[in-house]
Amino acid sequence: MAPRVTSEIFVGALLRTARAGGAFGYVARRGNAQAGAIVIALSDHASGSYDIYQATPPGPDAPDGTGAGRRFTLSRTLEGDDALRQFVDSEARFDPDFWLVEIENWKGPVEGLIALSQG
């Protein structure tokens, strides 16, 4: 079985991809370095909203069952900073080890930044 990429390495690669695409990205909340869940908030400053992407568990057809190819799904859109703070507080009560990565000014399709789950 192939080793799984740690959350810390995945987040670092995600930030490099965002920056290479002209966006600004940063870790707003640092989680467990090995296996913390990753939440991505794509901000749209024009509307003041955040699209929240959360990792989906690997399916039975994942190669080697490792989930090495992390996939995300749009879980919700939040309106404003207060809504984002409430979401983070709620998520932290459920899972204190999660990462929050905020990415601003991403201009391309989301698929250029993260792999999306099918269906």
C-alpha cells in the first residue's frame, strides 16, 4: 500500500498551486500535521462570500485504498466573515484537528486548484 500524503504536505502543495495561479492563500487554522481534515475557503471579495470545500472520504474504487488523490466537494457557500467564523467555531467543536486554508483571488476553474468528487 502506498503511503498517504500528510495533511501538512498537501496544504503546502495547495498553497504553492494557488500562488502559482496568481491567488493569495494562507493557513487560517493549522490542524493535525499527519491526518487533519482539510477545509478550503475560496473567498469572493466582490460578493463577500466564501465557497467552502471539504474533503470527501475515498470511495471503494480509490487506488490502493489510500485516498492519495484527495477529492473535495462544495459543501456550502457562506455570506460574510461572521458566517465563516461561526462555521469554523462549529467545525472546531466537532473536529479540533482540522485545517482551514483560505484562498483569495483564484481566477481559474476550481478544478485547476483541487480535484472535485464526481457526483
